[in-house]
Amino acid sequence: MKLSAKWVVTILLTIFSIYLVFVLNEEGPLRILFNLLTFAGIYGLAAIGLNVHFGLTGLLNFGHASFMGVGAYVTLLLIPHAAGREGEITESGLPFLLALFIGIISASLFGLLLGLPAIRLRGDYLAIVTIAAAEIFRLLVRDLESITGGVYGIINFSDSLQQYRPIYFENFVSRYELNPSQVWVGLLSWISILFVLVILKRLTNSPWGRALRAVREDEDAVRALGKNAVWLKLQSFMLGAGIAGLAGVFLAFNYGSLQTTTFVPLLTFYVWAIMILGGVGSLSGPIFGSIIFWVIISETDKLAALIFENANGQQLAGVRFVLVGLLIMVLMIFRPSGLLGKKEELLLNVK
Amino acid sequence: MIDQLGNGLLLGIIISVASVALSLLYGVTRIVNFAHGEIIALGAIVTLFFSGPIDSRVLFLERFSPLGMSFVTSAIIGIIFCGVFGGLLELLLFRPLRKAEVGNIAVLVVTIGLSIFIRHLYLLFATGRVQNFPLDLERRQTYLFFEMTPRNFKVLIAGLIVMIVIGLFLTFTRMGKAMRAVRDSGELASVSGINSDSIILFTWISSSMLAGLAGIFQAIINDVRYNMGFLILLLIFAGTVLGGIGTSFGAMVGGLLIGIFVQVSVALPFMEGHTEAKNAVALAIMILILLFRPQGIFGQKERIS
């Protein structure tokens, strides 16, 4: 890997933003840092999945939240949990890893389902279809209370993941007054990122990866060369959705409870902001984008406190999202390739 | 069922007006405007600001003396405000993007960013509280076989009149013809001496005014909230798609149909106890239409794949 100017700037920015956390927080900066790194890991993973769709294959997917949701719901419903208004307890369940595997596969299959419209539809229509399908998913999950717990959500599932937490890890983390279960989720999400990146690196350098990029650049040419462009698109949808499903599981474990309100379209837009910031089409871009993004997000409450005398939760959220919207707009207008993307690899226009 | 039909017509007329606006804008500028919902909310919020008594006002608005203007005046101000806002969006944001030849996918993402940005400015400055216009409560009455309040009935009639006016405008006036010409082919239109920049500006203004009107309708029937536009945006897309993207008359019918589908689906047997999922029905219809008849009911065949 050649250390180009882009990389230097990105790494410096990332270090600077982590440094900012220490400067701006006098009390317990480490705790805040690990909190936001956990979120950064989870959202970064989701953004890597989205990048397979948009960056690599040029599929305009605005239903990413639903892939995360499918992964999370399927996995949690298969392991011991409590759900619904009465907190109905399900004690038996599959082993965690098997449930996780089924969850990821389900997210992939949902990706296949959502990918079917992509066969026929041009980019902007695909955006509308995917966002609508994600909303249908969310409305159904909220409505099918007997299965999914509806608005009351799912709780008491954390042990399945936390049981693998080694004792020495707990001792080590507690020494710094951190929350062991959260750091554990964060650590696992970052390990997953490395794992996924290694696989993706191999895949994108393979003939298959080149064929995906070719679909983005010129679908007709791919067809003319005898490749099955439709199947390539569907494979891309499945791969990215599976990664998003894994991220969704981590998100649920980080919150400790699963709510339908987590999977609103805004979740998708968060992931989009991270992907654009990190660099569309760049494999490792979302990692850096995610860290910088979460530093910005987690430090906005100070900004909000400057604007409002006694900012309440709603105003904090408001300031955050104003920034997210602004970030998406400004990046898309002035630097659509983000930190690490390549401008010539962007799909910004469809006929 | 009949009750739901009345509700459906009301929701339909809101979606219809908003869909026509969205469809006009898409037809002329080829922009899929995700910020459309925010212009809808703007109409309602500005109207509330001018008509509301001080106690229903909010945050920074509390620092102003009560305006308490008459409702109709406030509504007109609200609509004009939306028009100005839409015009400014075109002049300050979208025209420069068009001149810089920014791709349509990039513009779509920009409208999404814009939507999040504006919506949360509303949350900050108009609060997340659900509010109502300062209008008296009315008793429901029977019109033909629908039951609704006289005010909602007036909304229905006003909406229908607006539709007819738009239809006449597009068909018979020079401006309407020019808009349709730019929609069909921007290049041919400019060759025949139509200034497409000013047509696009006019489209932004009129589309935003219509959106503002739809917002006021929605707020009369339901309430004012900061995300009211985003909540209804997908239904508006559904209406536009169902009628045929870029066709104004299609959008009118499509919007009405979607509104009726949504409300009537509540009364279907398998939907019993699942009223929350009613929007899912409309969205599913939209997806199916896009897959199997992408040109909608009234659209002409066009390449969208």
C-alpha cells in the first residue's frame, strides 16, 4: 500500500479526532472514547456492507436499516430472550454462533429479495423501492407483536454473547473503569471488521470483484462479455446485506435491548453519511469515516449546550441530525469521493 | 368501510396535491426530491406561526409578540413563504448544481441530506411537540354518504378545485405548455425559444406552493409536527409512481387512490387489529407497480431500468 497524501490526511484526521475526545472531555475521556469506538465499529461494519452495494456495484440502496434489522431480529429470536409486553421468556435456544449464522444468512436472503427490483429498476427508482421496503419491514415487525415483541421489543438476550467474555478481559477492562460488556461488543465488532475486510480485499481483487465494478461502469458491456449481470447484482446485494446483518446483531447487543425504533430510515442515512465521509468505493474508508463521524456526533452535545441554555434530549438529537444532514449535503456537493474514495470510481449519474 | 372511504378521500386529496407538486418538479427538473416533505411541513409550521396564539407557539417563536392573524391570511402567507423558499432552493442550491453538471444520483443524495437538515431545524426551532391550528372543534356531518366535519369537507372541495385549476393551467396557458415542453425535451424546448432556466424556477416555486398547501391541508385534518412531511413522503412517492411518474394527471389520480387504499385497508378482514401497518399496504402497491408496470397507470413507456 502506497502511503499517498489521501491516506496521510485521513490517518491524521482520525488521530486528531481521537485526540479531540481527550481534550474536550476532562472527566472519563477513556470511557467516552470506548463508547464511541464501539458505535464506530458497528456502524463502520454496516457502512462496509453498504459500500459493497453502492461503492462497488453502484446499487443505490436506501434500505440498509432493514438488513441490519433482519440480522438482529432473526438472531435474537433464536437465542434465549424475553419479548413483548409481558416479557415472555424463551429459555431454550440455538447456540449463539449457529443463531448468528442463520441471522446473517437471513439478512442475505432479504438482500436477495430486495435485490430483485434492482434487476429492472434504474438507480433513483431503486432508492425509492429500497427505502419503502425497509419501512414495510419495520412496520411489519412493529405490528407482529406475538413474534417480534412489537413496540415492546426484545430484552434479556445479552448473556449469549457475554458468556464468551474471558475473565482476564473483564479484569483488564475494569481496571480502567470501563464497561466490560460494551467493550466486549466493541472488540468483537472491530475483529469482525478486520475479518470482513480481509475477505473483501481478496474478493474485490478477484475476477468476480472486477466483474462487479464493471456492472457499475457499464452493464451492457458486462452482458456483451457473457457475464450474468443480474446474478452479479444479486450476489452483491446478498453480500452487503449479510455484512449489515452482522452489524445489526452487534447493534442490538450494544443497546442490550432491541427496539423497532432503532431501524428507522435515519439509521440508513447515518450509514450513508459514514460511507460518503470515508470514501465511496474504498474498502477501508468507512472505518476512518466511522471514527471521525462518531467523534463529531458524540461531541455535538457540547455544541448543543452552546446554542441552547439547557439542551434536552430532543434538542441534542436535533443538533446531531442537523449536522448529519449538512455533512451529507456538503460532502456530496464538494467532495463526493470522501476521504479515501476515487472520483473516477463514483457512480453519480444514471441515464 | 364507508367511513374509511371518507377518511381515504381526505388523505387522498392531501397526497394528490403533494404528488402533483412532486411530479411536476420531477418532470421538469428530473430531481427526485426527498426534501419535498420538508416543504410540506414548512407550509403548516409557518401557518401555525402566524395564526397561533402565543401559548401554542414554541421556543424561539415565544420571543415574538402574538401575531394571531386570521387563519386564511396565515395560510396564504404560509403558501407564499413556501414558494419563496422553493425559489431560493433552486437559485442557491439546485441551479448551481445543474450548471456544474452534478450527476442525478449525487443530487438525489443532496436532497436527502437537505431533508434531514431542514427537518431537524424544525425540531430545534419549532420543537417536537404535536400542535394544532387554533380552529374550533366541529361536529361531524353527513355529506352524501360520508361523515366528516364541515371543515374537512371544505378541504376536500378546495383540493378538488386546486386540481382542476392545475389541470386547466397546464393544458391551456403558455406557461403550462412551456412546462410540459421542457418536461418532454429540455433541448427541443430551448431550441424553440423557451428559457428553461426560468421555467425551472417557476416550477420550483409553484411546486413548493402546492406542497405548502398540502401541508396546510394535512395539518387541518390531523396536526402539525416537525416530521409530518417525512411521514407522508413515501405515500406521496407511492401516489406519484402509481399514477405514472412525471404525469400530472396521473399523480392526481394516483394520490387519491393511494389515500383511499391506505384508509380502506384498515377495514379489510385480515388487517383487523393491525391498523399500524396500513402504510405498508400502500408501499407494497408502489413496489409492485414499479416492478410490473413501471410507467404507472397513465404514464407512457419510458426507459427506467
